[in-house]
Amino acid sequence: MGAQIGYKGEIAILSATPTAANQNTWIKFMKATLKLPKYRNMKLVKVAYGNDNPTDSAKETQALVQAYPNLKGIISPTTVGISSAAQVLDQAGKCKAVALTGLGLPNQMRKYVKKGCAKKFGLWNERDFGYLATYVANLVLDGKLTGKIGQTFTAGRLGKRTVVRSDGNAPVVVLGDPLVFTPQNIDKFNF
């Protein structure tokens, strides 16, 4: 989002539900990131909740656009929210004024990406996620991966991985960067 709005201006988050643990964790990290010097000129004006419902998400997007006329961007870490927000921004003629990013499905977002309503958005890379999960499961079952923080292993084509501590203090293995969809690559994906 920062790069899309020149690292300045008002932004909002359109999340799923107030009780969604993954959404709340991501929002926590977004808020922490906004405190870094690079983002000091970006202001989070609201976290809205569309309840992972297209109608509610559209209403929340409309409310954000109306309540914050200087809004520069919306981050929606939910596939329902981002597609609903894109539709509202498109219908309101706000695609050039309000940047949109988050997590989405290429088939839902394709027309909006092509219209310029979302320059790029991401999604976990299911192929790599499954690949890594299989490696981890096999190593655990073989007794070669214990879950000790700092333990390293090689996960085939994904390379070296390290067991790290999660926000909740549990050992985890992080996949890495999401799959990013852009106008240049969106037509390569069909899901």
C-alpha cells in the first residue's frame, strides 16, 4: 500500500470479522509496520469489518469513502472484502483516487485489476504451502524435525527453512512471500 500511495495519506483496513484470529494478527502487524519511519506519513483512520459478507463489505467500503474524502487506500486481507471494495470503488469512479490491495482470488479480481481498481494483491501460494507442509510433516514423522526454535532443514525446491517462534510463542515454519497478482500476470491464473 505504501508504494502505491507514495507513503503518505489516510488508509483504512476492511477486514472480515472482529473475531477472526488471522485477520486480527495481520492487523496487529499492519499497525506495528505503520509505526516504522518509512510509513510515518500514512495514517490508519479506521478498521472496518464486512463480516466476510459481500453486501456488508460493500456497505463498509461505501461508508469509508464517504466518511474519509481524503482516503488514499484500503487494505482488505479477505477475499470477500477486496472484491466487494473493488466493485464499490469501480462503481463510484474512485479507482484512481483510492488504492486497493489485500488478499484476493484472481478470477474475482481480474476485471478490477484490468480496470485499474487494484494494481496488485496477494494470496498465499497454495502449491508451495502444501509442498512445505508435506516436507515438515514427513520430517516430524521421521523424528528429524523436533520443533526446536532455530532448527533448520532443507525443503526441496523451497530451500532452507528455520523453525521460528510464532506470535503466540509456538514453533512454526514460515512459508515466505505470498503469490502476488498484477495486471501483467493475472491472466496466468484461473481460480
